[in-house]
Amino acid sequence: MSQYPIIRHRRLRYNPIIRDMVRETVLAKDDLIYPLFVVPGSNVKNPVKSMPGVFQMSIDNIVEECKEVRDLGIPAIILFGIPEHKDEKGSEAYDPEGIIQRAVRAIKTEVKDLVVITDVCMCEYTSHGHCGLLQGEEILNDETVELLAKEALTHAQAGADMIAPSDMMDGRVAAIRKILDDNGFNKIPIMSYAAKYASGFYGPFRDAAESTPAFGDRRSHQMDIGNINEAIREVEEDIKEGADIVMVKPAGPYLDVIREVKQRFGMPTAAYQVSGEYSMIKAAGANGWIDEERVMVEAAFAIKRAGADMFLTYFAKDLAKWIDKTNK
């Protein structure tokens, strides 16, 4: 007999079934939201070089992808659109016949029981790649908010189940809530990118969404990477304006922010495991430096453990398959 008794926690680790029974944090398919990039054309499936396994897809292929996502048990997708034409006002963002609006209608017609969330921003649609209207090199907040509200309304009219403003303009949640309510869409929830940091982890996304700024950066409206109290103020303001779900972006480098937001407000809290987080794991896995699946799962557990009720991830399909495998 050992001189020292096996400690209580260790006794619970030896049997894998018991270990799973007492696990404090559990990953489920209901946690997952899968981002998709929609482009014009037919039968288009362009690989994003900086994001292995991620594609820009035309609407016909997006519909087929959504069927696979639904069949895997993933409950929701979020759509990002790349328009056929860009201009200084990002006019295709709020065109009722824009790329996202047409994609939403097609998905809702062909794929049942899948929540369709739409990203609301201007950066993919403007010729300069910034998130709103410009005066010189300055973004005009109030004028941009008016267009974001119009964009959100066209998404709801097309059949979107949830609206997700990602622009970080002041007052946009209130404006979107008002225009939706005024037009009979009071049951459509808003998932606000409430604490969106000016992060270097967005690089591969800008390849996928073709939204790299033509000049400067987005630090005037996205959050300073050193601030957490500011994040709390931003989240609180979005909640007051009518946000139903608040999001922290990126996820992995800001786990402390996720935890603080969840504990402070108790609101449904989302996190976005962004393109840079995804691409680093994929690249290291491809080079044999890490066990890609193990690190993918560990990163997902970290996000959930920090307090996220749901998270956007390009690993959603792989995580769903892992969940199926481990539950056999």
C-alpha cells in the first residue's frame, strides 16, 4: 500500500468514463457557429490560401455547405459577403439584391432548421476597405450608422434569423434595434460585436473577405489591446441599446475579457475564434509541430471555460466530428 493515499482528484481521473462524468466544462455542438464567405458567380469554391480548409463559395455551393453543416448538428452559420462591385459608399451592403441578401433567401429556402446569422459591416463592400463612410481619412460615425441600419433591415427582410453588427460604430445597436422594431422584426435578436479589439489576428480573414484597408488601420473605432475596463463599458452600452448577445473578439488572446464580461453581466456571451487563431493551429499542425486535433480541442475548451456560451470558429465542422467521435 502506498505510503500516501491517492488524492481525491486523482482517483477520478483513472477511469475515462468517470473522468467525463465529473468534467466541469463540456463541449457541445450547440456551442458552435460556423463562418462562411459568399461570393458572386456559380459553382465557385476558391480556397483561401492563408486559411487551409476555408473557401470563398458562390451561393449554390454555400447552400450545399449549409446542408452538410446542418447534418453535422451545427446549429448556426454566420455569413460574410464579397460583392461583385465595391464603391466608396459600400452600396451593395444594403442592396436588397446584394450577395448576402440573395444567399440568405437561398439558404432559408433550401435548408431547414439552421440559424442564419448575418454580419453587418461595410468593410467588405467599400472600395477603401474601411468600415464606414469617409471624410478624407476619417470615418463618419453617424452617417455610417444610418447605412448599417439599412443593411440590417435588408438582411432581416431576406430572412436572416439574427443580426450581428461588427463595425464598432457608436450607437449602431440602438439604430439597428429601432429600424428592425419599426418594420415588424422585433423578434430578430442582435448579437453585437461588443468588445472587438484592433487585433493583428485578423490578417487571414481580410484575405478571405477581401477587406484589407487601402490605408491606415481600424484603431480609431476598434478597441485598444491593453484595455479591459473600456471593453466592459462598450459591452454595457450595447446591452443598454438592446443587444441580446454580446461578443468578444478575438477569443483566445482575450479569455480574461470573456470571463469578466460573463461574470459582470450574466448575458448570453459569444466569442470569435478568429482567422489568425485558426491559421496558426493549422500551420503548426501541418508542420508536425503540434497535434492539430488536440490543440484545436484544447483551445475550444479554453474559450468555453472562460465563460463563452457559444463561439464562432472555422473549426466548427472538425469540432462537431470530434464530439461525435468522443461520444460513441
